[in-house]
Amino acid sequence: MYDLIIIGAGPAGVAAGIYAVRQQLSILVISKDIGGQVAKKAVDIENYPGFEKISGPDLVELYKKQIKANELEVITNEEVVSVEVKGEREKVKGNFLVKTKSGKMYESIAVINTSGAESKLINVPGEEEFSGKGVSYCSLCDGPVFKNKIVAVVGGGNNGFESALFLSNYVPKIYILEYNDKVNADAENQELVAKNPNIEIITNAQVARIEGKVFVNAIVYKDRVSGEEKKLNVAGVFVEIGYSPATSFLNGLVELNEKQEVIFNPETLETKTPGLFSAGDCNVSRYKQIVMASGEGAKAALSAYNYIKKNK
Ligand SMILES: Cc1cc2nc3c(=O)[nH]c(=O)nc-3n(C[C@H](O)[C@H](O)[C@H](O)COP(=O)(O)OP(=O)(O)OC[C@H]3O[C@@H](n4cnc5c(N)ncnc54)[C@H](O)[C@@H]3O)c2cc1C
């Protein structure tokens, strides 16, 4: 039996571990990998305080060093498939049973879920090849890199519109490509975009492929009305069609919004189940960034400590 099990070892999970270990708790971290989305970030991170520039893999190496220095017990290459409250669900003050894909079972007084999210892909030729070489899933992270270049944003929802508005601080021209005949962003975002002469919305646009040599130089889409293929010469493609939070294994222990993000108490990061905390990109939040995930992880660890102290 552990005091605390942390699910996931991305920025939120690592921060939760570092904070929890200082509270002298017995902790187990179970994760598919170390670093989460950061491990996939090939180009530099330039908005994490303390580092003018650091690549994803370099930051992950630092996470690993810090995990070792703190003697945190981490099981990697393992997936949590369910979390249950021991005994009757209604008796929510029970201990937790965490089951993994390899058939192991672990018990703890409290759980912090930091299972993160993955950006949805458009699944077209060139997307994977040019990921980090012009294809980005995070305008806040990568926007400044495209200064003075022409870019496309795929997705006419709030994410796409807010990305385009942010990018307009840096670039002279932005195309928003929307698959449907109407965009889906809310009225406020539509008004802001309408006032911005640098943003052009193209509806009925089905992205066909992303082209380039070493880096992206064009996006090709099919006009769903005329059937014609059209090419836009762009240096960047921002895919903004939403996230898939990894929350399905939480078995009704947490309340989810329509995007399957975890709803939590903002003061404590606790979910509707006492003793089950949630932090990072899997949570309801408008912005998904390393600094925010880390902050939530730290906060959840301190709240979990208070919970464990009262319930041990
Ligand atoms: C390409 C790219 C570039 C980015 N660039 C930046 C940037 O420059 N600056 C910035 O601030 N942010 C950036 N971000 C966003 C940032 O990476 C995320 O906000 C951050 O990683 C979220 O941290 P997290 O710990 O909440 O989730 P994640 O990083 O998603 O980590 C989740 C962890 O949980 C594990 N996991 C998931 N499900 C299970 C399960 N069932 N069982 C066990 N383990 C599980 C995963 O393996 C992973 O270790 C970028 C994201 C991407 C994709």
C-alpha cells in the first residue's frame, strides 16, 4: 500500500512527484513514458521559465535526473487501465485500487491523475513528416518562430480562431481552413477575427496534404464545393482541431465535460471523488502548457498530502 499513486510522468506528474516526495510520502508513479508530450517536442521550448531555450528531449533528461535524485519509484512502459475505490463506490473515503494493463494491482490512500492529452491529428500526408518542421499543434509555443511568414491554421473552432489571433501578432497573413461550410468559433472570436485584415477564413476546405522539402512550404486542400484542389504557399501549418484527453480509464470516478476533460476543484485539484486529484492537460483548461501542468501537479501533491494526513 502506497500513500500516493501518481498516474503519468509528463510535466504534471513529475512536478507532483517532486512535491509529494518532500512531504515524506510513499509514492509510486505509473506511466507509459517519462516526459509525455514534452518528449515529442523536437524543436525548442522557449516559454518555460528558467530556460531561454531547451529541447523537449533535453528537458526530459532533466526530469529523469531529478526523479533519480529524489529517489522516486517510477514504473514506465505501463498503462493504467482502471482506478477503483475499494469497497462500495458510495463509500468514497475508501482506498484506491489502481490496475494496469499487465495485470498488476496497486493500492494507495490517494491518487493524482496526470494522464494528459494528445492533440487530434488531421491524418494527411506530410503531417507526420513535417511535424516540428512547420507543422505545429501549439501556436502559443511555436508562433514566434514563424515571425513574418505566412501560415495556415486548420480548424475553425475557438482553438483555431484564438490561434489565428495570437499568430497575427507575428505573421502578416493567416489562412483559417475550416472543413464545414460554417466556422464554429463563438461570436466574440468571430468578431475579433472579422476586424483583423490579416486573417482569411476559407470554409469547405478539406486538407489533402502538407508539402515541403526540409520544412513546410505549402498546404493543399480540396474545395468541397467545386471539388478543385487548391494550394496555399505557407511556411507553417497549425493544427487546431482539439485534444483527446486520456481520461476514459477513470471509470466514472470523475466528472468530465463534453471534451472528456476532468472537472476539478480549482483550489485543491480534487475531483468529485475525495482523495482522487487531477492535474495538467487532462483537466478542463483553456490553455495547455508545461508551466501550467507543472503548477497544477505541485498543487495537487500538496492537496493530496493534506488528504493523506487526515485519512491515514
Ligand atoms: C508538439 C508539442 C509542442 C509543445 N510545445 C510546448 C512549448 O513549447 N511550451 C509549453 O509550455 N508547452 C508545449 N506543449 C504543451 C505541453 O507539452 C503540455 O501542456 C504538457 O506536456 C502537459 O503536461 P501533462 O503532464 O499534463 O500531460 P502530458 O505531457 O500529456 O503527459 C501525460 C503522461 O501521462 C502518461 N499516461 C497517459 N495515459 C496513461 C495511462 N493510462 N497510464 C499510464 N500513464 C499514462 C503519458 O505517457 C505521459 O507520461 C507542446 C505540446 C506538443 C504536443
